[in-house]
Amino acid sequence: MSWLSGVLTQGVGVLIGLVLALILLVLLVYDLTQQKHSVLRNFPVIGHLRYWLEQLGEYFRQYFFANDREEMPFNRATRAWVYREAKNEGGAIGFGSTNDRREPGTLLFVNHPFPVLEEDRLPTPPLVIGEGACDQPFLARSVVNISGMSFGAISRPAIQALSRGAGQAGCWMDTGEGGLSPYHLEGDCDLIMQVGTAKYGVRNPDGSFSPEKAREIARSVKAFEIKLSQGAKPGKGGVLPGAKVTEEIARIRGIPEGEDSISPNRHPDIANIDQLLDRVCSLRDLTGRPVGVKTALGDESFMTELCEAVLRRGVQDAPDFLTIDGGEGGTGAAPQTLMDHMSLPIAEALPMAVDALRSAGLKDRVRVIASGKLVTPARAAWALCTGADFVHSARGFMFAIGCIQAMRCHTNTCPTGVATHNRRLQRGLVVEDKATRVVNYVRSLNRDIDMIAHSCGCRHARELGRQHVRIVETAGRSVPLNVLYPGA
């Protein structure tokens, strides 16, 4: 019988070899005859290694070759800090920082020779949004909050984890433009309902605004945000492929199932500042809730026109808050041309917006929310120094719930379950565990922002000003922020 098993083994081996040879022959013929890839025509079969290595290249660079501080859009040091804090492992390091303090743009906070003692520190006070302007103003408790990420762009368990974590941490959560889902409500957190250009969640079947749906949603949210544009793609509407428009998503958004969900590149019924303010006022009167505006800035003209219109019409017509998004924003899929080159970064846009409001005497009336890669305490504290009242983060919270920067958000193949509707991949995102990480991340950010403030001699973070931070311009030379932007 041993000779029979030997024959069978050899026969199977020969068969496998023949199959492999046939596959290689077919691949050889295909490569030689196809006209799409020059490399494969000239180097059949082995040319496939080039494309395989090209695909693996970004992952090898991410994990093996890129230095801790050079990777984009977020470097390894930043991601590692978020991961440690989200897991409550602490943010301490040893031996020295890998941050090059000579690099232009580096933030250097001005330590006070006599920092605030423990017993003199005060909790950072909450701020009211919409006070005196609407029936139900919103008491916002946390400096750091969750920026707009819609159900559709990110997954059901991701929304659940963020909602539960926000509820426990005391921060708010922005719904994004995809509408209000049941999963946003699970954590009993403070919610801001974003009204995008397609008006998902508050639209009639023909796409027009639905006052009835807005009034209904107002029972569950603290405020509304009219989105003009976002940093990732100003001038371009969102797209959710029809394959991802499930029955549930279609119902929430108020669109047909299985069809591409395409947002207009702007609100069809808002073409100027006065129409924008009209919509702010009508939505606020309709719902009794504060109403704000989210936008990326290209120059100072929007802020100038907005302030002039408010002063002409009266401060009661001002938006209750402005969310200023930097051009470096990027949770949503967007054309690379817009991602790379459109709109100002938050470092330039935020002081421009704050100074315009201060010059017009509107800063106390209009709360300012800063957004755009503000995922660390230093970047968030810089925003407060500049004049922001709150900080928004999207990708920071994506890291907190497990994102590994695979950069597949637009392909529905996110390996961590954050940005996919593939149930098998979603299984990796355990809601209870990730909600705890959201809590840890919020508390850590708020705590470390306060730590920076105390080191600068402030009793709490809202006492930070532009005199408390310097910006490196060239190696060996930094400039105070209040010199770069003297303000109003």
C-alpha cells in the first residue's frame, strides 16, 4: 500500500504543478496581449510584483520606514498618543521628545515663572450657546467635542460607541450631514443636528426643507448647524454610493434605497449672506434651538460680509455659533485636488474669523468652534489661545475607537469597522470597549488643555490668550501669536 500512496502523492503533486503552469501560461499570454499596462507587456508575470509592492508600500512606510513625526495626514507619534490616552495608559514619555522644536509652525507655550498652584486651579467653566436669542439655549460643558461624521460615512457601531462615550464624558456629538439615526440617541448625549446641502433628515421627498421634520428632530437635539462647506471639500457635495445606501440609511436620509446619495455643492436656497441669516432665524424660531453655521474660509470676505449684515440687521439675527473648519479637515472622501489645495488651514482661518467678530463687537454673541486636525491638547489649547470657545475633532475620535489610518474610508473596506457597512468587518468594533475609550480621550484632552493653561499661569483653560503661545517661524526664532495676529 505504501507504493500506492507514493504514486497518489506524486500524482497530486504533478497535477498541482500542471495547474500552476497553466495559470502562469494564461497570465503570460494575457500580459503580452493586453494594452493597458506597459510594464506587464514588457515584463509579463513578474511585472505584477511591481503593482503588488506599490499597494503594500504605504503600509510598509507607515509601520517600518516613516519616522515618528513625518507621516501624513497624522504621524505615528500623534496616533500613538491618542491610542494611549484612549486606553487610559497615560501620555508620559521618557528620555526626550521626538518633536523637532525648530520646525516652522511648531507651537511653544509660554510657561509662567509662577504657575498656578493646585489649590488655586478652577474647573474650566461651561458656556451657554444661544443665550438670549432662542427659547432653549444650550449649556455646553466640554471644551472638546465630536465633529460631524454621518451615519453612512461611518458605521453603526462607530456611531453607537461615539454616542455612548459622549454621553458619559459630557461632550456633544455632531450628527454630520447624514441625518439623525437611532444610534445617535443611544448614549443620551448632547447632539447637534447638522443640516447639509441635501437637508438629509429634514427634507421632503422632493429635497425641499421640511419644517415638520425639523420640529420633530428638535425634541432630541440641543442645536442645529447649517453646513455651508467643510475643510475636506469646500465647493463639493458629499457622495455615498448607492451600494451603501441601505434601507435604513435611505429612511433616515429621506432618499430612495440603493441610489447614490449625492449632496448639492451648496444649498440651492442659500445664495448670499442675507439668505443665510434668514435661514438661521427661521430655523431658530421654528425649533426654539440655537442655530449655527459651519464653513471653511478662503479669505476674509465671508466674515466681513457676515458681520456687516448682522450689524445692519441687528445682533438678534446673528448665528449662535460659527464652526470654522480648516482646509486640512478630511474624514469624508473628497477629490485630492480639493483636499490638497482648497481653503485656508485652521491656523490662518481661525484668527481671521475671531478678529472679524471682535472688530464687529460680536464675539460674545457668536460662539466659535475650531475644527481641523486639532486632535492633541497642544493644538486644542492653541485654538483657545486664538479665541475659539470650543474645539471639534473627528479623526481624533476615529483613532480613539480604533482607526489605524488605513485610508480606506471611501472604499467600504475599513479594516477596523469604523468606516464600513460590511458586517464582518464591523464585528471588530466592540461598542462597549470603544465607548470607554471615547470617554478616556475626552477627559484626557480636557485635562491636558487645563494642564497647559495652569503652566501658563491661568486658573483654567478659558483664560488662555494669544500672549500664551509662540509660533516657530525659522529654526531658533519664534514669534508670539499676539504679534502675528494682534487682533481687534
